[in-house]
Amino acid sequence: MSKGKVIVGLSGGVDSAVAALLLKDQGYEVTGVHMSVWDPTSTVPAGASTVPKRDACYCPGDTSDRDEAQLLAQKIGIPFQVLDVSAEYSRAVLDYFSEEYGEGRTPNPCVACNQKIKFGALLDKVTASGIAFDFFATGHYVKKHYLEKEKRHTLAMARDTSKDQTYFLYRLQQNQLEHCLFPLGDLLKTEVKAIAKSANLGVEDKPESQNFVNGDYSYLLKTPSLPGSFKTIDGTVLGQHRGIAHYTVGQRKGLGLSSQKPLYVLSIHKKDNVIIVGTEDQLAESQLTVCDLSWMATDALREPRQLSAKIRYASPSAQATIFPQDATHATVRFSEQQRAITPGQSVVFYEDTLLFGGGIIC
């Protein structure tokens, strides 16, 4: 007897393929869907990276991943369909990416893509195409958890903490989480690869997508970024930068400045087109303001709460107290100083291993 109908987002990689295989073996009726995000009418200016690379999510042409996803569906023995979400992707991810860099902030396109495309527009397209489904599954390394007292769904860190992806999913809403399945949450990456190899899927050694784009991303920026001044905190001009969109807080390489000590980007100011640089010790801060809050384990935070927080995916968690200001803003104070707090990135909160919520560093 079938456990229900499941749509699995097939990227062409090992994780989503094994997720689909496991669900089929568990008795679900599985259909694989692949989302096409590259608009074939788009043009890439000369000099920009134009060759599709395996470790990029967005690149000119995504037919190789599409073809591999289709081949995987055939090997697993499930129906397969390609759905074009390029228009939605352009609005929700590419426009956001361009606007944020234009404002001197560093965006996180993966967070936006998960909320608005993978768990949003893609499922809208599935429904519009007439494919019936009870659940949606992906190859993310996360665990789904239900809080009985709060009557809310949340996520917990994966067993393989080195692959945990809760950080990228903190903006998912209750209606999105309700029908989600995450088959890989209790598996190590090595176990996933072993399953793929045993099933002769042929993708156990395929490189993972590590970047949003490869190389020069300036062709995605709709507004030219004009040259301006590098300055120290005291206002001393040290040189000229290429445009604020080419820099991020904490950056050291590529500044083109000479100094007795290495210099880093401390802050970016769009209004006067100035980038403030300084020494590494000047990057440390113990407080930030977060906006555009999105809570998962609660409907709202009404009083200060001690949680752990990550200011970027690769950063370790740090103890912090969150002081709510209103429904969308809060002040976050860390017990220890953090390096290179970056406006535009996400700060994500945890209670032990449970994902509590997060927001955008502003």
C-alpha cells in the first residue's frame, strides 16, 4: 500500500537522487522534478564566466544537470518532469542579488532561492502542471521536528553536522514545512554516497554545487558600480576602489592597497560611495541589528532570549541574547566578539539543535 505521492526535487546530484531512491523503497509513489532556472534568452557580456561549471548553481545553460537528473529518474524507475521557473528565479533571486550588492550589502541567494523558488514557485508549477502530490522532498541535510506545545513545525540539525543545511532553510513557513520530507537527515554523507554506489546511480563522486555563480558575477548587476574612495576610520584616503558591488565586509584580497599591516573591508557606505578599511582586530564586533525576522519555533519573540547564533553558514555557533524591538527587528548581543559581521547576510538562531528562526543583518 502506498504511503502517498511524493514530489522530489532532482538536481542531478547524489543527495536528491538518494532521497528519491529511499522514498521509493519506503513505499511512496515518487515523481522527480527538475527546476530550470537559466533563461536561454539571457546574454552574458564578453569577459564574464560563460562556461557551465559543476560547482555553480547558476550558470549559462543547465542542460547537463537536467539530463543527468532525467537519467537518474530512469535508473530509479520514477516519472520525471522539467519545470521552467526561470522567470520567478529572475525576480526572486537575481533581482534581489543585484539590488543588495548595489546597496553595499552582501546577499545570500541560497536563502532566497529555498524560500521562494524550491519550496515556492517550483511547487506552484507542479500544481499547475496537474501533478498530484501529498509531500515534497529534497536532499537537504536537515531533520523535520514538530513542537507539540507550540503546535509548530521546525527543523533540527542533521546527524552529519558537517553537512547540516538548516541555515539555508530558516525562512521556510509553516505551510511549506507541513508537507516536507527530508530523507537524509539521519544519514552521513559517506552513507549517502555508499547507497548511491550500491544502487549503481553513478553520481557518488559528482562534485557538489558550492557557489551561486562562478567567477565574475558583475554581469548580474543591473546598475553599474562606480569607482570611489578607500578610507580609514579616521577619514584618511588610501586609494580608489572599483565600485562597492565588488567588495564585502571582511575581504582582504583584491583591495590593491599597500600597508604595513594587512587591510580588510570594515564597512561599505553607498551614500558617499566609500569603503572603510582597517586592520583585522577592527573587524571584531559584539552586537548587530537584525531585520526582516522569520521565526520557525515560535510565532514571535516577545522578550529577550538566550540562543546560539550563526552569522554565516561556515561560522561556528556563538552564544547570544536576542532583544526584540518589534515584529521585524531585534538587537543581537554576543557573549564573545564576532569577526566580520556582514550586512545582507543572515543571522540564524538555534536552541540546542533546533532551528529557532533568523533574519537579515542590517
